[in-house]
Amino acid sequence: MKTVQISLNSIDKVKSFVNVITKYDNDFDLVSGRYVIDAKSIMGIFSLDLSKPIDLNIHADNNLDEILTALDAYLIK
């Protein structure tokens, strides 16, 4: 598992983020404070405070580099 910080500060970013990660069979969790939600759930994402960075837990071993490349636009560096 790898944890990265992402920013989803607009509706369009949330939609495109979900479209990117649904292409993968891996599990993705978004962690904001004490809330943990499925990152593939648009409704779940909108229940979070999107004005702050969110931790993304990526449950992947073999294709992690490919996933991180696909998520580059959302990563906080």
C-alpha cells in the first residue's frame, strides 16, 4: 500500500479522478480526518471537505508506477 496526498478542489477534478481510478481493479481509499471512503464513489468524495488535501491509500503492488503516472495531475508534490 502507498499513501499520497491529492487535491480535488473542483467538480470536474473529482469526475476525472474517479474516471481514472475506475480503470484499475485495485482498491483506493480516501482518508480525511477520521473518515475513510471508497475513492471510486463520487457521492462519497463529495461528502469530504475538498478544500483541504486528502490522503489517497493505493492498495497496489504490481502496477503502482502506472497508477501514480495516471494520477499525476491530482498529486500534491
